[in-house]
Amino acid sequence: MLNNITMGQYYPVDSVIHRLDPRMKLILSIAYIVAVFLANSFAGYILLAAFLLFVCHMANVPFRLLLKGLRPLRMIIVITFLLNLFLTPGDEVWISFWIIRITRESFLQALFYSLRLALLVAGTSLLTLTTSPIALSDGMEVLLTPLKKIHFPAHELAMMMTIALRFIPTLLEETDKIMKAQMARGADFESGNILVRAKAMVPLLVPLFVSAFRRAGDLAMAMESRCYHGGEGRTRLRVLKTTRNDWIALGVVALLLTLIVLEGIFLKGVLF
């Protein structure tokens, strides 16, 4: 399961999406998330899925990586679907048996919420797959720079995000090593019920936390020994610049958001 986690991983290829300004990609990702929450029919979700496939193709990122990132969340998606299916009230009853009551409204809401969760995870995974952690943090810091006037720690927040994204693959690799070492000593992480599996995770979590704290301490000492004092006077190897492709991408996403809004006004109920 650890190999299926794509969040924080960067897929280094040359594509028009990879070359976009990270500031613009953050803005476009926020607009995409807004569009996902505004969609309320199959027409909107089909449009969002088509847009996601188009961006994946333009980024030269294999679609299997997006599907791979959804596998660790399949239980959450299933639970979300079932909770909305059985707990959402509705008028048009499809199935009614004992305490089980499934309506058209509950089925559609369960399906929409599951699709919404899948599209959100796939979209954010595509952001990290096409943007290096350093570029992503630089873009966030520049976008948050106006908040420095109210003493908002923009640089510190961007640095924390960079470190977190940078060490996600490292912690996953460390977890895999510890898990294999525990399995070699007879630990079983796959059999038994949920409580048994949760109890079996204790020998895995304790050394993982110890390793993470030790790594954090080493990083803090290294930064202190190099006289690190925040973003004051800091320069960058690559200066962020918006290009023609960035404005084209902004126009495409603005068109997508407009279509989603119009779909909610004029096509609501046409496709379920």
C-alpha cells in the first residue's frame, strides 16, 4: 500500500504543464477545487473528468499514477458512498427493507460525493506530480507575500510545506524498511480484524516516530549551524516568471469554471 501513495512525489518529465509557473498552478488548482465543489450533476463531473484526463495527457504523466494514488483511499471512498447512501433522506424510494431505505436522492448524493473525493485527490496528486517541492513552496511564498504586512509568516509556512513534501517519500521508504524488518521477526500486519491490525501497527509506529524525531533534530541542527534565519535577504536560483502558456492555462480553467457554473444553472436535473 505504501507504494501506492503518490502525494508529494514528483514525476520529472518535460511537458508544458511542468513548465508552468508554480504560482499559476496553485491558483489553477484552487479554481479546480472550487469547480469540483460547484458541480452538482453528471454533466459537471464528466466535464471535470475530461479536463483532468486532458491535463494528465498534456503533462505526460501516466494515468495509472493517478489511479495508483486513489488506491489507499478506496476504503474511505466506499465508506463515504455507503454513509450517504443509507443516511440521506429522499422522496423517490428505490429500496425499502427493514431499516434499509435507499432513495434516488441518496444514491445520487452518495455517487456525487464519492466522485468529488476521487476528483479532488486526483487533481491535487497531479499538482505535486508536475511541480517540484521547491518550486511549489516558492510559489506559495510569493502568493502569501502580501500577508507579511500583517506579520503573517509566509516564508516559514512555505518552508514547512517544502520540508513536509520533501520527507514524505523518505518516511514512506523508512516505513517500508521497518515493516519488512518487523515481518522478518514474525510480525503480521495483514491478518485479523481491525483491532488486531491496529495493535500490530504499534511495533511499526514507535520506531517510525523515533526515526522521524531524530531526523527532525538533525535537520534543525544543520539549519542552525548554517546560520539559517528565515527568508530575509534570501535569493532564488530560478526567478518565477509568468509566460504566455500560463495565461492560456488560466483562460482554460476560467472557461471550465464558467461551464460548471452555467451547468449548475441551466442543466441541473437534465443528466440526473
